[in-house]
Amino acid sequence: MTLKDQILKNKVIKKIKKFMKIIIIGAYPPPIGGITVHVKRLFDALRDKGHQVEVFDFGGKPSPQKPVEVLSTFPAILKGLFSSKWNKQEDSLLHVHVSAMGKFRWIGPILITIFRNYPKVITIHSGSFIKNIEKTLISGYVRWLLGTFDQIITVSKEQKDYLLNWGIPDEKIEIIPAFISQKPNSEVLPGSVETILKEKEVLVLTSGYLTPLYNYDVLISAIEKLPADKFGFIFAVYHQYDPEYERKIIARLSYLENVMLLRDLTPEVYLQVVNNCQIYVRATLRDGDSVAIREALQMGKTVFASDVVQRPAACQLFSAQDPGSLLNLFQKGQLQSPSPEAAGRPAGIEPILNVYLKARAYFQSKR
């Protein structure tokens, strides 16, 4: 942070109250997956620290599991937007969470207009962001859209470098993994998991959508060559399913006796499954900063991950296109608990709160 940034930040800290009102725009569970888990944990962590938080869950569905501060119906969101426009609190801030800018690039200008008097932060979560933007003819428009924010959070160095090449100033971009830790609780494991735990020496987990991006074929090809009496495999899938790809994967798994498929686990049960595995595998063809990897590393698990993006130092890497390189990791048998340094564990939500302060400082400097 430059001296100017620090001076502005100190001025803002003196002006604002101890607690802020933070408006989050992003998906909230259910359903589980994608951005939703991060938004929920951020919501909980901010409230635990005394901040007032409201979530505009565009595209979400009402659920008794959602707090009253999570607005998921069109009338509630419309009322919330109207209230935010005309009844802005002194220490309010907007934090937008997007995947690959697919929907937000169309609704963004409306929201920016409504929240023009708010400091604004945006987090880009998806590893598909760069590829999706490069396929379109509107990169200049997206560059302008991102430029309206006071701070941008990316989840990987690749994303940040891409934005720097666009000419977005370095001081407006922070790299923060989209991971806020949560401890497993005493939720009961599915009976099938308890059975395979007793039968197998090594339990391996992979997780994600049932879509081609997750590249399960490379893992299945490795499974077919590993001793079934030693290894057990769990595929925990959720939320998004590509029908054709799903049929293909289910067909391949049906021939394997040491594999089970679990669908739409709650976050609590999923964490229990992670806690009982020895290895987590991430074979994706593209990625951001995988929350699932951070989760597994934090819980002391060995992680095998495709080399398509920079991974935490503790990960053992393999080629996403080569089942042989993944098989080689299994055959080496290097099961080891990562050190906190190698796992790259983030320090709670403090980095995000620091970004909020920087956003307020930049916002104040423009007025």
C-alpha cells in the first residue's frame, strides 16, 4: 500500500463507525455449490463480527433455511433495492460476487446506477472468467464495468494479471482465495461411507458439478488401474448436471465396485466426508482458486490437483490430459499432511475487511 493509500485509509477509519452495513449481491444456498458456500460463510463471519449484512440473492428461491436478511424473491429484492437507493446508511458498502460475469454484465449497469453512492467491491470467482470474456466481443464493455468498482478481488494470480493487462491499476486489485474455513460438526456420515471406510485402506474423494469441466474421466481411468481392495473412491456431485456427460460418467462408474456416487450433500455432511478421507482429487480442466482444495488442505488431507492453474504449494500436481500422471501419484503413495504454510491457509475474513477499508478510501478520494 502506498503512502497515499495509507493516509486515505486512516482518514476513512477515523470517519466510519466500528460496524458497517454490507450489502452482498450473490447466490446463497440452497442450492449448494459455486459461489453460494462462500457467500454464506462470508455472511456468517461478517455478522459474527457485528456488521449488518443483507444479501440480494438474484435467481435464488425462498427457503426456510435462509435468514430473513437474505432476499430471494422479486418483490423482496425490489423493495430492498428501493430502500438501499433512498435510505443509504453512512457506513454502507456494496460487495458483488460473480462467477464468470455471464449474467452480471447485463444487470451490472442497473445495479451500479442504484448503488452509485456506495463504495463498491467485486469478487470474480470463476476460473472460466478469462476464457468466457475472450470468446465475446465485449471485453471493452466488461473492462468499463469492472472499472466502476473501487476494489476488485480475484481468486488467482492469472485473473489479476489478465486485469492488469487491461490497464486496471494494480492498487485496485487484491488476490484473496474464496475460502472461509468451517469446522466439521457431528453430522452423521451416510451409511455407505461408513461401510467403505471399514473396507478400504485409502479413501479418496472428488467433488463438483457433473459437467465436462470437472474432467472425471481422467480419474476414472486411473481408478481402473488401481487395486480395488486397497482404494475406495467417493464422487460427491451437486447442483449442476449435464445430462449427456452424466450418462457417460455413470456408465463408466457402474463397472467399478470400489466407487460410490453421492449427490447434493449438505455442507456439514460433505465436511464429514472430507474429514474421513485421506486424499482429495481435483481434475478440472479450468479453475479459479478451488475452495474444495483449500478445505481439504486445511483438514490435513493429501491433494492431487490438475496443473491447469497455480495451486497451493502443498498440492501434488498432475496433467489434466494424462491419466498416467495421476495414476503415478497414487502409485507413489505419498500421503502427507500439509503444513499450514504449504497449504496457504488464509487468515479468516480479515483480508476482505481490509479491502472494504481500501474501497471506502478510494470512494472518499473521488468525492
